[in-house]
Amino acid sequence: MKRKFSLNYLFATFFYVGFIPFAPGSWGTLAGLLFWLFLPVTSIYIKLYLIIATYLTGILVTGRIERKENLEDPGFIVIDEVVGIWIAMLFIPAHLSRDVMQLAIAFFGFRFFDIIKIPPIRQAEKFEAGLGIMTDDLIAGLFTGIVIFLVNFLR
């Protein structure tokens, strides 16, 4: 696919990470995880605002791109994976935020739920345009967060 250079594509591909030809969803998840790790903000409120703003903007932008490309949930759109991994990362306790095991659970857990799409993730994927693109990953992020919470609770 020829790369598109616009703010919509810059956003939807998370700075063109989505154009990496092999496994763009995994690369988008990794890029989102690394971005979150190096985010110079510790306030949970600012992080929640970032997630909500990115999610809502993602609905609009990905819906536009989907219509323009005449493709259903194009693989190069990875902003949904970014939001999903950010949600999962919220569940990692602050004192464990750099723990390799926690990060691995977040990454692989999110990829598992994003790929397998157990209910209600599969149903959310069927929502109209950008809402479906973004919401299935939001739910996958929440499921991953629950796994992270349970792992830490049962430790």
C-alpha cells in the first residue's frame, strides 16, 4: 500500500508505525507500550484524559479513513491497539510500572484478547466504522487489565 501523508494517517497509524508490513497490530501495541513507559506524566487523571481524547479522536479519524479507503478495519490503523494497551497499562501498579513481567503480561495479554476476540470483543468489532475499530480494542484492554489486576491480587 502506498503511504498516505496527512494528519489523519499520521494519527491513525501512530506516527506511521501501522505501515510496518509484518504484524502492524503488534508493532502498534509495542509502540503504544513504549510511548506510555516514557510518558513524563504520573497523574492518573491526565493519563485518563489522554486515553479518552485518543479514543474519541480515533473513532472519528479511523471512520474517515475506513470510508476513504473503502476497507473494513484496515490493518495499517493501529491507534486502536495503542488505546487498548494504554488501558491495560492503567492496571499496573505504579511501583511495578517498569517490571518486565507486568509489561509482558500487558503486551501478550492484550495481543491475545485482540486476536482471539472473545465475546463481547467480537460483537463490539461489528459496531459502525470507527466505533467498532476503537471499541473492540478498548474492551480487549479492559480484559487485559482485569488479568493484570488478578495476577497482582493473587501474588
